Amino acid sequence: MPGLVSGVQELTLVCIHTQPTAANREIDELFTVHKHVSETLGAKNVIILGDFNAGGAYIRSQDWEKNRLRGPGFTWLIPDHMDTTATNTLAAYDRIVLSGSSLVSSVVAGTAGVYRYDQIFNIDQEQLLKVSDHYPVYFSLRSTVHPALEKNICRRLGLIVEDRRLPAMDPLVLMDQFKVARFKIRSLYDASGTIKMIEIRSQRFSRPSDVVSSLEKLRSFERTLVSYSTLAALNHQFEERSSSEDWLVKEEKGKFMVLLVVDLEANNVTCSVEINHSFK
């Protein structure tokens, strides 16, 4: 599979269905299996997956403390609280475990989950259990972009907050009086020459705190542009993501840019924070 997955030239899959009453021991022994596969095949990117029976009455919380497959070097994509069964068991029996830094970094964040195809295809419980008493588990890998296209593609992450409460305002007065440091304003018109949209774009910032302070300055100038709710929502998003994603708080020149769109036809304000972050 060379060239198909970003940063990954090969994949090795290890599949298992453990004996329920020996689940903890057999999951622990997968550490030995992984070591054997790595040494004999030279495998650097390994996916261990299947029905681990890794939950319910077969695994106790204290069992995980000494289980070698839960140690450093292994990434579990299906969490302990996720139900993978099609019955009333409510247990994370089925798991996907990854090994290999290149493989882990190629996983599309937030894609691991349980495929509940009965809901998608409207299958009743009787038909569902004829297929299996378990749901499939899955995740997505980031594909490689062809070199000929790579130079023309620009990747961006963004935080977007839409406020559907646009108070009455005079767009002409706003355009005439707007003077906020590090921001530029422009208007868009409809066929009749009436302003239908206003865009306010910032210079680039290096820190999340600069983004928040710049929005506070906009709010001081005109509360209609940035409501307290919008500011609080964005601030919360920054705090929540930065606690789990270290790259977000890392200072980099020109990393953040704010775009405020005032839609006078839809009567809403959209505040977007573009994050210049490499996915590679």
C-alpha cells in the first residue's frame, strides 16, 4: 500500500477473537504477539483489532493496570465506555489498537467509532442479530495527496461561531466610523447597490490570547459585531481544545486570523478563527 496513507508505507494487521473467560490474559499476550510480528516481519505500523471481549464481566478495571497492551507505545481507538454490542450487554468488547507513530499520526481525529448500520439502513433487532450480536468498529486514515496536487492545496483548521441575533445597525455608519487596530473592513453589495454583507478581517496573530483580546477590542468598538455569547463560546473552545491539543497553544508567527462576517440579509454574525496548522 505504498503511497496510499500519509506517512505510512506498510501496514500489518493482527486479528483476534479472545476466549471470554481468558480475555485479560489473552489481551496481555498480544503484547508478545506484537513483539514477534515487529521482530520477524520488521513491522513498524501494526493494527491489532477484533473481538477482545474487553469489557463487561470479562475485564475488571484493575486488570488494565498490569495489562501490557495498555502500556506505552499502544494507542487504543475505541474507549472503554463505548458500547460495541447489538444487545443489552453495554460493553466495549471490540477494539482497535495501533502501534507506530506514523500510523497514529495518520489517523483522522474523531473518526474512530461503532458502525450502527441498523440505524442507517433501518434494520430491526431480529434481522440485526441474524448478522451479529456485535457492531463493526472503524476508523479513518488520512490519504496521501498526489505530489502534483500538493502544491495547490492549502489546509486550514478553524473555529466557527454563528450568532443569529443581529441587532439593528446602520452599515453605512459602521463602514464610515470603523477604526480598530489590526482589522480591515469591506462591504459587499447586491444588484441594487445595497450593502448585503460586511467582512472584517484581522491581521495574523501568534497566540490564542491575542485572538481573544482582539475580539474584545471589536466588542468595545461595537457590541453588535461581537456579542458576549460569541466571545465566551470562542474562549471556551480555545480552552477546551488547548487542554488536549498542545499544538494549539504553541506560539507560531501568523498562526491565527479572525474573520467576522455580518450578513445583513440573513441577520446573523459569523465569527471564524482560522488556524494555520500543518496536518503532516
